[in-house]
Amino acid sequence: MEDRRLALPWFRSGDYDEIRRIMSDGHKMANSYEVWLKDAEAESKRAESHGMLVERVMIEPYEFEVWCAANGMDKDGYARELFAAENAAYDSRSRA
């Protein structure tokens, strides 16, 4: 059976400026939390409309930096997606 789950990297409004600052691709991210949130919510709704179960995975700046260093990852979009996927998978395993 095909896995129809999507783990989306998610941010708190108070962390967004710091997130943008620490990311190697932060200059490509939305300039404000409000713009990012609007786009992220639209992406979430789009995925749900296609039958996907969306899990919003909170990314905290310090925890993400530690994770990237431990995994030899650049702090970029790919790492954010992988971090979200790994943490969503961990959450579902811990509930099983």
C-alpha cells in the first residue's frame, strides 16, 4: 500500500527570523512569517485535497542546527524536509 503521508517542516512565528538566518538558503525563503505561513497552509491544503495525511513537524532553530551537524547536513530545504520526515516517522513509531 502506498504511503500517503507528508511531513511538512513547520515554524513558530517567533523562530522564523532565526530560521531564515541560520539556513544556507534562507535568502530564498519568504521574507516574513505571515507570507511563509500563507504558502505553507496552501501547500498543506493542496496535499490534503489529494488524499494525503499531512503532519506539520515543528523545526526549532537550535535542535535543527544540532541535527544537521550530527548528520553532516547543510542547513537547507533538503535538510528541512528530511528532518521533518524523520521526526514524523519517529512520532508514528512511538505511538505504535
